[in-house]
Amino acid sequence: MKRHAFSLVELLVVIAIIALLMALLLPALARARALANSVVCASNQRQMAMALMDYQSSYLGHVFPYMYNTNTGLFSTWVIPLGPYMVQSQKQGNQYSPDQIDFQKFESVLMCPSVSPWSEAALNANGYAFSGGVAQNWWWNGYGQYQFKYLQSSYGFNAWLYGPGGSSGTQNYDYFVAPSSNPPAAYWPEPGILGNVPAFGDSIWVDGGPRENDTPPVLSYVTGATNWGDNVPTSGGDMQRWCLARHGNGINMAFWDGHVEHEEVKHLWNLDWAAGWSANPPAGVSQMP
């Protein structure tokens, strides 16, 4: 009996067809994956915004201060006070304290799935790690005494929302501490929840207080690369911490009233970051992609 087999030409044709199909499908799959990551990211930020609203409901409209507990020296920013309100992350206990937060439960909420996690080797002598690339989290070793040794997140908090402190029940506040360069009048008064005020967003640092004249960084909308190097931006203003092409041509942003939107980088200056904000972007912003 004569056996039939594929010829070399036929095999090459099949391989070429398969390669063509892969070339057509891979970009579509990459776009679908990026869209799915953006949806998860938006969901994470929505949970954070809702946690902030729940916190304010619990404490008469107040927002936690910049220094959360100066008695213990714990610089927690927004993670510790919002921990119990995020994905039911509070452990069983008689009263609230940082060591009662189940960090493992809400660790995933703090991370955008589009971002690569740090390795422990990346920590520097100061106990934190940073990269100006879009695909990196910020990382700070501030909770070694608690269950979560290294805090890592993809999101930042609008520093103009920090509150003045006070006390309520078992929750202790400390006096408001702000960088001397930040004008007190720019902080949003309490209580009040406004729709165009950013609360959380994709960021390369834990927080920041943008100003109207902050200049944008050199930003590649193809690779997401910036001119920051390996340090938090110290010039150009805090707006640079949000100037990322992490999701398309911009970032996801959760607002004070709980809704989440995708914001193009060039439109970030149009948001009401601070009280009395006057949208007057510096030269070059309107020409951004």
C-alpha cells in the first residue's frame, strides 16, 4: 500500500498560516488583557473610595490626618485608617488598632494587575523602593512591627484631602501635620464630598498634593517610560506622580464621591485637586497625546 504524507511545501504553508493567525490574534489578546486589568484596577479604586466614605461616616465627616499616630511613630498615610473598611479586612478584636488589620485580605486591592511587584532585593537603605516606570509599585517598609512587613501599592492618595485630626470613640487622631510648602487654604474643608475632587489614582507614590503650575514629566505613551530615574520626583511638582500611561493614554482615578473614571494625562490639570483650584495647565500640557 502506498502511504500519503504532507510535502515540505504543504508543511511550510501550514506553518505560515499559523504564524499569520498568531500575529493577528496576539495584539487583540494583549488589548483584551489590558482592558481586563484596567477594569480590575477601577474596581480596586472604587473599593478605596467607598472605604473613605465609610470612614467619614464613622467619624463625623472627618478624614484622617497626614500623621496618623505620632505617639507610636507610625506614619501610615491612608492605608492603616482605611484598612478596616476595605474588603472586611479587620480581624476580630475588642477595638480597632493597626495590628488588628488583616493585610493579606486587602493586599490585592492595593495592587493594579498591570503593575509588576517588587522583589525584596529592591529595598534600599531607607526601607523603600521606587521606579519611575509605569509598570512598578511604590514600596515602603513601614509596617515591620505588624503582620504586613512591606507595604506595596499601585495607588496614591490626594494629599489635599488629609484632615486636621481630633478624636472619636476608640479611634485616636493626631494633629494635622503638612509639608510647610503646602498652603493650608488649599486643603479641602470637612465635611463634604464633591464629585470632581480626586481621592485615589494610579500613582508611583503613596500620595501627593498637585499644584496648578506643576509641569508634566517627559513621558512615552508607547513604553510608559519617564525621565524620573529611580527616585520620587523632587522637581516639577507632585502632579508628576500621577502622570502615567498605565492604562492607555492615562490612569484610572477614584473621586471623592465614589465614582471612578479613566483620565488622560493631559486632563489631570482640569480636576479639582485642591480647594480654590484654578485649571490653568502649564505650557505643553495641551499638546500631550
